[in-house]
Amino acid sequence: TADTDYLRLAYLQALNIRATQSIKHTAVIVDQATLEQVTDQHRAVFDHIIPTNRVEGQGPFATEWHAWWLSPWRETIKLESDLLFTRDIGHWISAFRLTDVCLSHGCRNYQQQLSPVRKYRHVFDANQLPDVYNGLMYWRYSEASRRFFELARQIFENWDSVKAELKNCNDPFPTTDLVYALTAATVDFPCYNNSLDFIKFVHMKSGMQGWSD
């Protein structure tokens, strides 16, 4: 974006994964403009650099659903590029594998406490949607996960009609968390597990800490 170099963030994240994780393979998905910025330094760190085309006029997250088709692996853990690890989460894989798609549910503040803040989740609460986050998610290559991402694609591409059915939703473009919450509430298999309270990340937005923005 104009004020954030996400390729640089992804590169630092890949270095962080190499330093902390038992599962070290990484891929980054980039649009054509970002692909032109990729250097040998990036290629030395990422196992795969995968180009995709930006979808114009549908908001910044419109290509999110491409991930299922672009992932080179049979099992994928997808991360937002501003997420860093302080310890290995390799042992989480057995929990992820309980379902074909596993979204993180809820989040923590910087003190590692479960955050009760709903400041950023009014539309979720108004529509009784699951409190899921796409910043950390898992899927395995399967017919069920394909259905999940196909439904997400349909929501992205028909956002105006979907938005009209939601309460308290004024988003001009779909956000990934909201699309995946709608998808998780619709598909015929579980996509998160409230009891797995360790599959959460620390959310550093100031409101999550109880501070004013």
C-alpha cells in the first residue's frame, strides 16, 4: 500500500519463521507490481514466490480466495504478513487437522489475556457471526476446503447483494475476516473450535488493549 511495504513484512516474517518454527517452508503470493520488486534476496528465503493478478474495483482483499488454488502444498497455514512468532507452533498441527479448514477464533491483548473488546466487531455481533480471524488459518487440500473457498469467492464477487442482507454493515468492500465468518457460518462442516483457545494471536490494535485510537 502507499504507507506499508508488505513484501518487506513478508520477507521479515519468513526469516522469523526460519528462526522459530519446526515447519520452515514458506511461500508468498504477490501481484504483478510487487513481483517486479522481488530480488534474489527474497528468492533465497521463500520456497515459492507465486504471482497472481489484482482484481480492480473490488477492494484490497478481492484476491484472497485465490489462496486455495495457488498454495503449492497439501496442507497450508496462511498468515497475514504482519504476524510474528515468538515460539514454535508445530505441535498445533494435530489440532488444525481436526477439520478441513481451521480459522483462529478470538484474539488476545498484549498481556496474553483473551480480549473482550468488541470495538472492531460490531457487524459480527449484530449478525451473530463467529468471531474468526483470517490472520492465522489452516486448510488441507480437500473437497470440503475447496467448497469453503468457492463460497468465499462468491461472497467477494457479490458483495453488494450480500452486504444488503447484513445488519450494521456499511463496508464498501468486503473484508477477509467478515467474508470468512460468513463462509464459516454457512458451510456444512466446522471451521473453528472455541475450545482450542491456543489458536489465537496477539492483536496489537490499540482498542484491543483498552486504549483509545
